Amino acid sequence: MDVLGTRAELRSSAAALRSAGANIGLVATMGSLHAGHLSLVEAANRNGDSVVVSIFVNPLQFASGTDLEAYPRDLGSDLSTCEAAGAAAVFTPTAEEMYPEGEPGVVVVPASLGKHYEGASRPGHLEGVATVVTKLLNLVGTCRSYFGEKDYQQLMVVRRLVADLDVDAAIVACPTVREPDGLALSSRNALLGAKQRAAATALYRALEAGRGAIEAGEREAWAVESEMSHVLDIESRLVPIYAGVADPARLMPIDEIAGPVRLLVAAEVGPVRLIDNLGVDAAPDLDR
Ligand code: AMP
């Protein structure tokens, strides 16, 4: 497994893999790898790709220096994990390598897809993600790139940036990997104390309450949102940020539920910001 520190090394390593006949599968991560990340590597392995994992805690997508500093890092163990998973290469640049001029003069800004949810509650976050993903895809060149549904809005932004900006990559969506109690795996879970860890399950419980309401016939989005908010509100260790019912492609809030929707929640548990989401398909109810 090659460990690459510079953009030039990534470009030439990707070109060499391709000229040897490989299809590249890029898995972009911020490290502290867990089974959720590994599921993306495994999906790429199943497709027969030569896997390139990037590990970069991207300062551009963090609002506060404190959050950036607190983000868990464990490069030694990540490299062994990637090696064991059969990755061909790992790209681990420094911030100076990725942004040699410091603050970039041009960034990729999601339009309507970045208006709500993460876009509204974390100003600059989706721009930071879209910018670093564009850079990584440009460096790697023709590839498949694997993203988790765990970060659903990010996934949709990446899909659209590839389509709208004619980037030569096929985006593959992978399902969210969860703990047995429903908590979505996240590198940030390592920062939770035992009581906070228990409280964090409220995110998935809220999504299940929303799904239950829709499956029981509720078609007003506000009513489903208040079911989800209630589950978050009664958990005293958690500060809700949003609980929404969105059009799954446009990531816009909807009023009436008449087909597939995406339920999205975010909350703070102590110092840790957690997000989760769930797709629900409400078949149109012709009797109503
Ligand atoms: P991150 O390191 O958090 O930036 O995540 C890197 C990639 O792994 C993104 O495409 C995430 O959506 C994906 N990912 C993170 N957690 C999970 C999970 N629990 N299940 C599936 N994919 C995940």
C-alpha cells in the first residue's frame, strides 16, 4: 500500500494505477476510521476497484478552530486499517499541501441544495466539503467515488457537483452503518461519555418515530416533524438543531408527504454535533 503525502504523488499514483488497467475507487474520509468507512472500501472492493482512501481533516469545512482541534485523529491505526482492507493507496496530505495559498480564492458553493439543514445550521460547511471533494476528484481523475448516506445532504451535493460541473467520476451511495441500538457510526461518537452515548440514540429514535407516523398514514410534514422533535426534546442531554422532512433529491422542506421523503435530524450532545437521516417512501394514498 502506497502512503502519499502530496497532490503530485496522488496524481501520478492514480495515473499509474489506471495505466495498469485498474479502475480507481476513491473513498474520501477525515480518518478515525470505523466500520462505516470500511463499508465504503468494501463496496469498492466488490466492484473490483483499486481503492484509494484519502484521510484529511479539512479545515475549510469547520467553522470553529476548537471543533477542528477536537476532531479525533489516529493516523497510525487508520493506515493499518486501510492496509488490512486491501487499499492500494492512502492519501494523507497536510492542510498546507491541500491549500498552499492558505484560504482559497475560489470555492465550490452548493446552490439550492445547500440552503437548508446542514447548509443553514453550519454556514460554510457544505462549501468546504464541496471544495475539497472537487479537489480530490480532480487529483484522482476518472474514478468511482463512494459516499455514505449517513451524510445525506453531502452525498446529494457531491452527486450534483459531479453532474453540474462535468467531473469525471461516478458517485456510489452506500447505506448507513449503525450500532445495534441504531446509533449511526461516526468518528465523533468516540468523544461521547457513557451517558451522552445513551442520549445519542435519540436521533435514530426520532427518525423511527417519524417513519412510524408516516407508515401510520400521517401526510402532513409538520406533524411528522413534531413527532421527531418531541423525541429529541425529551432527552435532556441533547440540544436539538433540526428535525425535518425533505424532498429527497432537492433537499427542500416539503409540506405534504406524497411519495419518497428524507427525514433529517441534527442535535448536539455535550460538545458533539451529531446528524442522522432516513429514507421513507409514503406510497400516494389515493383514498385521502
Ligand atoms: P467522514 O470521515 O465522517 O468525513 O466520512 C467519510 C465518508 O464515510 C463519508 O462518505 C461518510 O458519509 C461515510 N460514513 C461515515 N459514517 C458512516 C456510516 N455510519 N455509515 C456509512 N457511511 C459512513
